[in-house]
Amino acid sequence: MKDTFSNLDESSRRSFLLHAAYSTLGVSLAPSYLLGAENTEPLKKPTVKPPCERVIFLYMKGGMSQADTFDPKEKGTIGGKSKPIKTQSPDLLLSDQLPKLAQQAKDLSVIRSMTTKTGAHSQARYVMHTGYRQKTGMTHPQLGSWAQMFLGKSHPVLPSSVLIASGNPGPGFLPPDYSPMPIGNASRGIKDLLPEINQEQLNKRVRLAQKFSSAFSHYFPHDDVKAYSDFYNQTIKFMSGDMAEPFDIQKEPGNLRAQYGNHPFGQGALLARRLIERGVRYIEVTSSQNWDSMHGGTNSLNRLSNELDGTVSALMNDLRNRDMLKSTMIVVTTEFGRTPKVKGNGGRDHHPNGFSAMLAGGGIKGGIAVGETDADGRDPFPEYEPKDLHATIATALGMTGTKIRRLPGRPSFLGGKPKPIKEILS
Amino acid sequence: MRTFLTLLFTICLSGVAYSVRTPPAPFNPSKEKVAIMRVAVQRINQAVEQKLIEKNLNYNSGLNDFLFARRVYVDLTGTIPSYEELVTFVNRSVSNKRTYLINQLLASEGYVSHNYNYFADLLRIQTKMQGGKINSALFTGWLKDSIHQDKPYNRLVYEMVSASGSILENPATGYLLRDKDMKLDHVAFMTKIFLAKDIACAQCHDHPSEEWTQKEYYAFASYLGELEIGSGKNIKKSKKQKSMLAEKEKLTNHPTFRSAVRSKYKKFSVADKKTKELKAEFKDITSGNHPSAFDNAKSNLPLPEDYQYDDAKPGELLKPSFIVGRSLGGSTKKSKREQLAYWLAHPDNGWFSLAIANRMWARYMGRGVVEPLHDVKMKNCPNPALLKTLAEVMVALDFDLRAFSWVILHTNAYNRLASRKKIDEKEDYLFPGPILRRMSAEQIWDSLVTLMVKDPLRYRQPSPISLAEVNDGWSAFHFVDNLTDEKYRLVDSSTGNLVLTEGDDYTASYEQTLMTKKGKKSIILARASELPQPAPAGHFLQKFGQSERLFVVGASSKVGSVPQLMELMNGFPTEVLTGKDSLLFQKLQSIADPRKKAEVVFLSILNRKPTEDEKELLLQEMENSTSEELSDLIWALLNTPEFFFIK
């Protein structure tokens, strides 16, 4: 069992995955209460390979200032010290705070007319992560969990979605197996989940457990029992050295680690790339800098934008070098924007009305800006809500055509009734 | 002065305690009822056997004493039996010892805890409802008491659906308060749980393939049209009530009220401020400003503004009518909600008795006579005679769930080994035995806790004291403090003393048996029914599929996952159980014979003796039964699928 997975070639690995997901384990199948009206239709598998196979969602916590990043205005029209600069793409201007990304602008595009209904951090953060407004007594799944439901598990052993420094929101109303795996500290990886006893003792215990399991498994050739045996095998595999390896960024070369940036966000992005490369589908990494510090003025701006510019450009370069950028989508966004006008102290307030998101790589048409804010940098047009952004990502991943029944039983689509932003998709 | 005050605090503290445990109502049905129970067993056997014969099927093989004991303990008390309980039962040589055991367990504290878990799942009980504004502990306390006192099921439902007033005066209102601001959804939950009908689609539109129209949905929901949930300030109070409330309020002026505040807040300056705040709070509450359910004749539930069909106009008010069946009489002068409750819980309401009978059958057999439990259609039922019989038995036994459980546990079908292969959901199942069930998250957790510590049910979540119990300054403080500072608490039910409050430093001298801590890790060794509802994210219970108690009735899951098994393999509960302080480990200390030690571990965890092959393996691997070897054995047996399946 131990080496089965690593020895399989790609196509047999995929078929094993399907087999494991659909027949043996039964876990990738959505619970019947969540499926469409008839409950009998299997989830539709995309017939064509989707343009995007994986997503790295980079979250700028605290409200990223669009005017200082992806939606710069000519000096004088609005406040602040940022100004637009030319980029690799003639159709896209970025702020002078993002010189490294400007050099890769052919591969990235910007949505400049994002809008959200609330200016409170925690509620806006919830909307950006689920597509839904927060409601008492209800937790919605995040996109990685939805993707697992639509597309199945992305790897037989590794989790399908991972959250790095992004809390532990759980699977929402989906069953526990749809829960993203939370990782607090990228540098520590999954060390805290692993057994404290030595490998030798663990091996002995596992060997005993397997022997004591045989009588029961033999008498009950039952799918549920087999599913548990398989989960045990997966878990043991997961805990053994080679499955902890994907989570160990100490294995990355030192110069690469430095390029990503010597801070939790940079190291998190590096871990994200490492995991994506090994079969995880959806990863979120939260910035280490807090954009809410912009209340106090733009003095912190260099610190904020350097982290963003340095890490995201390093990630794009690294993925391009590995020929993975065209199949991996990178999303950079935040809960809401910052006012275009500056306050007396030079700071910027919350601005839910209009803000930006950056999308790059798999499934994304590069080098363009979609939507705009008006000349004062205020009202967005056309308005795109977080659920529309989700639908765009979902479309690129090939998650189309399946109705999700929102509980307690009313039919509904992912994130309400969203419109995918077609112009930005390649 | 200081000495005097300290003394006063001590007296106050020791003077008031939470209620002390009392045994549940004994299971002692009348002769007439026993006669009905015996006939019921025969009739159910006939109904099952007729179908089996028709399809040329046999029952599965029978259960030996070990398997029987494990199953009934898990099914009735929510945990596997202890080594002593198991051995005592197996060694008994009375002919009807199985009936004795069932009778005994039906009157156990474990039964109350386990049944509470079942209803908590069904009713989606959360410790913190409505963002913590409603204290659900009053409701859960009431529910546990109702089970404890053996309240008939239809009575329980009647009390919840018709409940009026503040949750302080009538805790049953917690059922309605749970779904504040979601009345239409509440109607859909109610029909799923109590009538086995899923009408949710008709909430928004006529459903082409379903029986109900949107108009019918609203007509049924209109029974709740006058229901309002909010502050009870405007509820009219009688003179007597008013004077009672005024009397209670005066108690906050008593010096003991102030001393009680000081004993909690230590610093004089803080305590003085708090005294004022709590007095004001008390006044607010007694003036009726507390979550309440009441009827307001001016409220109604019209059709939505976007109503799209020709049979009624948008915004029209409908005459209430039942979604299934017919009216069963009763006073039309009563409030609409009381009329609904009367009809719902009436013994002649066939869907009501059928729904609970089918649910109870599914609890013990792993599957309803017809599925899904929340949406029964007779055309899908492979054995209508059995379903009809069960519903009739439910009515004949006056909705006594203990007597009904007794009946199911005595049927031939229950007393068989579980079916060996998985039965597809779509496949008809005719009950040659129960299906193979994984234990619920609560059963697994409670079983582990029972292996770790002695008498875990000693620790209970207390019911906050009710307004009626407020009779001096101290209890007035206690009352208002509980309501305004809704921290999770545990009480030692054998003494009535508060032993744990959320947020306290757990390193304080709590008893080892309640709280275990190592570094940053800690667990409360209480049963699932006494932990926060639902257990917090990352808790063992959550990983094993405890319901989130959100938007789905019976959303608990029995599916495995990698994080779940990592918890069982590496988690803190396993570390505690395999450690030297666990109850199981301590039992082993007193046994000298190494072989006997291994056998006790087997009997304690899998509740069976090792097979010949396993004995040989034990001889090889457990030569000396050292502590480390025993830890390894406990770990290994916990991590076999056999541990959490009910054979």
C-alpha cells in the first residue's frame, strides 16, 4: 500500500482517484440532500479539460487600497502619493507601488469594479470568502469546499483545499470531509498534527490495529467498513514521512525562499506552490501585513505594497518557470477598498463601494482591466460582487451546470445568483 | 470588617447550590401496558416475518450475550458497557436476563443523556442561539427534565408548539425562539420532524412533482401567523404576576445581593458598578424585557408580494388549514397556535404517530421502515403493514418512548446480527436484522469518556435557576448573573457545586476526573450532552460528525475522514485514554496475570473476548503486558473499525 500512489502514472492515478472517490469511499459524492431536485443525477463531469486546474487565493487582510495598487488615478484627481505607471501590457496601468507586477502584466488582469454591501471587516470578509452575507445560525462553505463537491477530491491522500494563516472556518454546511485543512504557520507545516510518539512505536500500533481489524472486516464485507479501512490507510500514509514532505518548505532552496519574501505571507505562498504542485486544488494564503493600518496614513504603504508586489511576482515567476502558471489561477483580493480621498492625517477609510481584484494565470486573459471606478475613484461600473468573482473562478475550474440546493431545501446556485465575469476569462 | 465580609461570602457561597442528581423515573409500566407491549412485539414480529417469508428470506443469525449487551448499552445509554457491567451481565444465569437489562437501562441516567442528544440533533439545539441573546440552557434543562420524568412524546411536542411567554417562565418556548426571524423555515422543519413531510419547496413556488402548492404552504403556516418572538414587554400581566415581580425585584436591594456581586468581582470599585448594572438588568428582565414567544392578534402571515399563481392574490391572508389529514376537533376559541399543537399531537393524527414510530425504528434498526425519515411517501414503503403496526403501537402506548423502545428491543428483528453487506439506499430492506451502524459521534465520545473516568455523568450542565426559585438576595444575583453572563458551566451533580466556568483558568484545582490538561491541550471529560452544543470546531465530536445544528434536521454524519482518524490516532483524548491515569489503565494495575490484562482490554473496548488467532498474537506481542504494551494494545483496539460499529 505504501508506495502504490507514488508509483501510479498520471492517468492511472486519476482513474484511481475517480474509483476511490466514486465507488469505494463514497465521500466525494455530495450528500444526497445537497443535490438537485431529483437527487439522482450524478454531478456532471466537465467534458473538456477546464482551463484552470488549481487556484491560489491571496487575501489582503484589512482592506487593500485599490488606488495605491490596481486602480491608480492620475495625480491630482484623487488623494495620495501613488501614480499610475506603464506596464508590460499597453492596456493596463498599475500603481507605481507595484513595479515588479508591472513587468508581468501580460499575464495578469484586474477587475476594478468590485463592490460589497458592508463596510464592517468581519462581515465583508465573510462575504468575500463565501459569496453569501452572514446570517445567524448558518455557515456557508468556502470555494475550496464547493470545488471538492463539484469536482471530487483532487488527490487521494492530500486534502483538496488548504488554508494558510487563514483561520479554520470548517466546511460550512457541508460534511466534515469537505473541510479545508488549516495550517497556522507555513514554516511549521503540519508538524502539530503529527503523532508525538516515535515512528517505531506508531508502526507497531498500526500493525497491531490492522491485525485486530481483520476478523471484523472479514465477517462484514460491508462498504462502510471498507471505507473506514481505506481512510485508515490514507491517514497512515498521510502521517508517514513522505506525505508530510509536501508540507515541508524547508526542502525548498534558500534563494527561492528569499525571493518569496522572508515573512509569513511569502513563505505561505511558497508552501501554496509546493502543495499545488503535489495535488492540492485550492489554497488560500492571507497577507501578513494588515491593510487596516492605512487609517493612520500612507506611511505604511511601502511596507504593504512591497509585500504584495514581491510575493505575488515571485509566485508568478516560480509557477511560470515550472510551466504551471497557465493552469493555476492566482487571485489577489480583499474584503473592501479604501477611500480615494485621503483624510486630514493622510489616511484612507473603508470603501466597500468600489475596490479591485487581480486575477492571473490559468483561465485568465492577461493584460486587461475589466470594469472601472468613476473619475473620482468612487462608484464602480459595472458592479461585480464577491459572488460574481466566485462564479468566475468556479467557471474557470469547470464547476458548471450543477444546481446546488441551498438548505433547508430551496434551490439556489453557488453564492446566490452570480454572473461569471466572462470578459476576463480566456 | 474584612474578616466579617469574607465570612459572609463563604456562607453565601456554600448556602446556594445547584440541584443535586436524582434517579430518572423508574421503568415500571402498568400491567395493562405490559400486556400491550407483549402483544405489540408479536404483531411486529408477524409483520416482519410475513414479508421475509414472501421474499423467501431468513433472519440473520442471533446475538450472543456479549453482542447483545454491547448493542443495548450503546442504544439505550449511549455508551459501550464497562468491563464490570459486561461481565456481570454475561455471568448472570437467570432466564430473562435480557429483559432485566433492558428495564434497568431504560431507567438509567445514560438513557436521559443519550435521548437528549437525539432530540438536540432533531431540534437543532445550539448553546448560543441568536448570537448568544437567548439562553438555551433553560430550554435544554427543560428538555432533559422532560425525558427524565418520562413525559409522553406527544405531550412534549404539544408543550413546545403551544408554548407562550418568556423563556424564564416557560422554558419550552426555547423551541420557538430557536428559529426567531425564520418562521417560514420553521414551518418546514416542523413538518419534517413531526409529520414526516418535506414541504420546503412549496415555501417559494408550486412544485411540479410534489403534492403541495405554495398556497397550501402558507395556509398551513398561517397557524403560526400570530406568533411573535421578541421582548415580552407588551405581554399583559395579571395583578398577581405584577406584584410577584415587584417582590422579586425588591430582593436586589437586600445586602446579600451586593455581597454576592462582590464575591464574584472581588474589587470593590468594580463590584459597586456591577451591582448597579445587575440591579438595572434585573428590573429590565422582570418588566418583561426578555426573549419571549407570544401571540399577537394583529400579526399575520400573508402570501408574498410576488405570489405568481391565479388561485389567490399577492399579499392575501389565508384561512389556516392543515397540510395533511383533517381537523380533529378541539376548541376553535383557542389561539391558532394552540389549535395547531392540539391537532399535531393528537393520537388520531396518523402522520404524527407514524413519523415518530418510523424514527424510533430507524434509531434501533439503522434504517426506517421507509426512508427518508423526514419525507415519508407510502408508495415507497416496502412493508406498509409493519409501518402501520408501529404507528398503532405508538398510539396504544400513549407515546411512551421508553415502552416503545422496550418493544422494539424485544422484537426478533432487533435480536439478530446486523446484515453483513451494505444495503443501498434505494434498495428495499425487509429487516432480517438491523443494518450495520456506525456509532454516532456522541456514542463514540461518550464511550471514550466512560473508559477514561468513573461516572462522567456526575458532571452536568446546570439549568439556570428560574425566576420562581429566586427567594433571596443571593439567588437574585445568581439568577441575573446567569442570564447576563452566559458562560458555559459545569456542576458536580452529587454535591450541587459549580466546578467549572468557561474562561476560568483550568489549572485551578479541578478534579482530575473533570478536566485534563497538558501544555496547551485540554479536554473536559464530560458526556456530549453536557458539553457546549454543538461542540466547538476541532472538537472530537465535530470531527466524528456531530450535527452543526444549523439548517438541516438530523444533519449528523457517520462518514469517515482523514482528520477524523488523525484525531483518533494522535488526538489528546486518545493520549489520555492510553495514559496511566485513565480509568481503564488503573483497572489493569490491579490485575497480576498479563493474559488477564489483555483480556480485560479486549472486553472493555470491543466488548468481546479475543479470538484464538488474536490470543496467539497477544502472546507474541504482549509478552509481559508492560505499561507500554498495554498502551499500544488500547490504542490498537480503539483504532479498529470494529470499535465504532454496532454489529
